[in-house]
Amino acid sequence: MNVELNSRPISWLERLAIYARLIRFHRPIGTLLLLWPALWALWIAGDGQPPWHVVLIFIVGVFLMRSAGCAINDYADRDFDGKVARTLDRPLAQGLIKPREALWVFAVLVLLAFALVLLLNGLTIMMSVVALVLAAAYPFMKRYTHLPQLVLGMAFGWAVPMAFTALQGAVPHYVWILFIATVLWALIYDTEYAMVDREDDLRIGIKSTAILFGENDRMMIGILQLAMLGLLVLVGVKAGLGFIYYLGLLAAALSALYQQYLIRDRVPEACFRAFLENNTFGMVIFIGIFFDYLFR
């Protein structure tokens, strides 16, 4: 069966490929940036041995929620993406699908993620509602505030307390320190990401931390990096983590310095590479946590 779109027939297989582009299946960096804090929290909450079925639920849930976030983001930005060089090829900007299709994709993915959460305890199920609200709200924030990255950080970081409710049925006080560190991390990497589009965003009226910080962007990112690393040191002390964890933080600090080097001239391509470097940043922290528990 074929459907008509843009005056030519398109098969369901082609439509699925378009939906895959809509949810950035070909660009997993967003999923990884959401996954690392969840894994940090799962390993600490599980004392280095989180149940593998819970880990799998979180991994699949992260993929589904990030994909849903991409769909609702493109719906919210459907009138802007065609005016920004980096987003010209998105399906809605090209008219390959209709806005209501993006909403349907968002709804289906959210329902699948919620079905996964139903396999966990009641408190975690209630916490998941907050995650949904934050994920749905973020794409619209850039119209009203220069701090949409703050909402993104809260959405991405909410997996941290959820990991503890899933494994411990409660959220110890120090977990909120880890949550705040994750929020700061999103401010860092999404500011680098917004530096890529700053000129286009200024032209079309989109707000971001890159615009808010202006010429102080590198300094503000550096302050946020130092603050995040300081909070992660505090988490290590509170959680009783050892030497290997702090080696992971040292590697993360080196990654942060490399990001500063990349954004030194604010060249869009280099800023995007700095954004991508945050995958290494998150990964080395997890490696430190993993091996700290493994060799303890």
C-alpha cells in the first residue's frame, strides 16, 4: 500500500526510514548523553551490581524517550528548522511527513516507554510522569527563555533519581547532588551545541544559553565544567567511591580541557566536535564507577 506525499507515492518502508530520521536513529549522540547519567546512577544505586533486567529497562527506556524527544522537538521547531543550515534536512522541514505524524510518533514512543516503567515499582512509575512533562516542555522553552538547556538538563537528569527509586525505593540526599551535576552537564554540552547555530538563532529569534552568555560563553562553560566536576567529587565522597572513580574524573577533566580547546575560536564545526566530545566525558566517568566497584 502506498500513500501520497509531496506529489509522489511513498512506500511504508520509505516512511519508516523517514520516521527513523525523525527520531535521529542515525545520530545516537543524544541517546548516549542521556544514557551515561542513568548508568552512573544505576551502578551507584546497585552498589556495582544493578539487576540486569533493570539496566535493560533503562537502556531501552532512554532510547525511546530520547527518540520521543526528537519527534516533539521537530514538531515544535517545524517553522524554524527550514531556516537553519544545520536542520534543513529534517523530515518536517523538508515536508516529507506531516506535523500530526510527528505527534503520533511521539505518542507511540512515550506509551512504549511507559509500558516499560510499569515493570518497575510504584514510586518509579510516578517519577516517570515528571520525566514526560519535562521532555514535552523542553522544545517549547526556547521561545520564552534563554535557558531552555536548563529544562533539557532536568529532563536528561531525571533518570538519576529514577534509578535510585527503581533499585532502592528512595532517593538519598546525595543523589540530588548527582542530579544537579547532570543538569550542569546539559548546560555545558547544549551550550556548545547552540554555539553552532548562534547566528541563525539570532536571525530567527530563537533563544539559547549561547546567546545569553555571548562573548562570555567560553568562560561560562569553564565555570560550569569546574562546578560539575566539583559536585562529582562530592558525590564520590558521599557514595564512598574510591581511587579508580577519581581517575575517571581526572580523565573527564582532560576531556573538558579539550572541549575548551575546540571552542577557543567559536568555529561552528569545532563547537560541534566539542559537543560530541561529551560522549567521551560521560563514558570515562562511567568506566571509573564501573571499575571502582569491580576491583573494590
